[in-house]
Amino acid sequence: MTNINYMNNPIVSFIVPSYNFAAHITECVDSILAQTISEIEVIVVNDGSTDNTKEILEIIAQKDARVRPINKENEGVSKARNTGLLAANGEYVAFVDADDYLAPDYAEYMIDLAKQSGSEFCISLDAFTRKGEVNDVDQNETIKVISPEEATALLLSPRIIVGCWNKLFKREWLINNHLFFTTDLFYGEGLQFITTAAQNANYVCVGNKKVYYYRRNNYSSATTRFNIEKMYNGLLSLDRIKEGIVKPSSNIDVMWKLHRTLFCMGAVVRIETFGKKKEYLEDYKTWLKYIRKETPMLLLKKQIPLYRKCLLLGTCISPKLMAVLDVKRRKGIAEKSV
């Protein structure tokens, strides 16, 4: 067993919620333990897994005292993350999804962003998502300190893959500002958390180095099931984000509308993909009407990428065609995923 004398005062607490991720949890935890900074703790919250996650974690924890498994009944990812946050001792906390993994310099890089800027909240814009991908920003690495308004707009924009991962938070700041995950949402809860955090920060530090491996082959399994409740939950999350904006700006408004319109686009396309149009006809009509209402305005905004504009315009014209293209896109992403 690794003997650690700083367990009660680690620099970073890594919080990993896990529900039935036995296939990936060892790779995930091993990548965290392999960080170039050793003053860490790894809190894995086993959220009532029915596979052998518990047994795997017990073996890992016996080998390295920095690993702290917490076993609880299944209550969802938000409660799991909150449980980990309340148990954390680190100066900073980072959330890692159990099927993802980290580059060895993740902690070192993110802490450097925090120390250089004094920010409570740090973000890396990019992540490894494809097999064989190399870090291509070493010569063009950027570090920016931005305002809460700019950060909120950025997090709502398509520039960042939605999630609380690939970020670093000052733990005491989260606790003192009562920044926890909303437990009545199971979809969109991560976006609500990070946008609320951005609104509460004095400023946010943004880098672009790839230090997180984001596994996207779950896209293939996503094409085999349909869950209308996720769509309702996601829209509820976006509406709550809008209501919770305390530092508004025109750019936040545009990016929120873009995000909501793209979400509605995704809902309409998924309904087409699974042949559920008759079953959810009223929802389908409502969401398609919203897309067609907002798209003309969004097409005029310079800050919106041409690719997103084309997606929206295509959905306005033919949701069925976009559904066919989306299936091909998802399969391609899954095949190339890290």
C-alpha cells in the first residue's frame, strides 16, 4: 500500500461518480493516480452499482491509500457528486466521469491555471476525443482570464462539450457559495452547475491544452434507446439556467437561445430517428415550431459558427433528412472515440 501522510490535506480531490462502470473504472482511477502531482485524493462514489464495481474499488484502495471508495444506494449522478464534494479535503476539486481518463499532467496543468490567475474556476476548452490524437496546442497554447458573463456565454456555446469535467474548482468557494448539483435533474444538471458556478465567480481562467480523455463511444449505445424524459429534463435545466442568470449580457442571451434551439433540434431529430413522431406529435410540433421561430435570428449572429447555422437550417427544412445524417455522424464518432 502507498503510504501517504498528506491524505487530510491534498491539493486536489478527484470526484468520480460511478454506476455500473466496472469495465472502465480501473483505467479511470489508474490515470488519476498516475498524475505528476502526487498530493491528491480520489473519491469514487459507487452509486449502488449492480456489477462488481465495489470489489474492484476495494482492491484498488488496498494498493493506494489515496483512493477513498464511498458506497451508497443508487440516487443518481448529482447526489453522487454532491456526496463526493462534501467528503473532499482538497484545496481544489475536479470531477471525472467514470468512463473517461486523464493525461498525467491534468492536475499540474489545471492547478497552474488556477495559481497563475487566482481564479476559483478554471476550464480547459479542449479534450482528447479521437483515437491516436496528439496534443496539438503546445505551440499555440492560450490562457485567458474572463468575466463571469463571458464565461457563462462560453459554457452555453457549442465551443465546449457540455459537462462538469475538464474543469477545476476551488473547493472552499463551492461550499461557501452552496454550489452543489441539483438533485431533481438527471439530464442537464452538469450545465446548470457550471453556468451557476461561472455566474458566482469573480473571474474564470480558460486554457486550451488537452489533458482529459473524453470517451464518446457511448454514442453508439445512445442510438439504441429513446428516453423522452431526458428531453423534458434538459429543457427544464435550460429554463432554470435562464431564470438563474444574475449577470446578464446580450451574448449570454444569444448563446442560451442557440443552446436551447440546438437542444430542440436534437429532440426533433431523435424523435424522427426512433419513429416516435406519432407518439410525441405535440412535443414534436412544439419543438420544431421553436426551431423555426429562433433560427432566422440566429442565422444573423456572427458569433455562431456556420456549421451550427447549417444544422438549424437543415432541421427547419427536413428533420427526417437530418435524422439520417445524425445516425451516420454518431456512428462515426463512436468508431473513432478514444
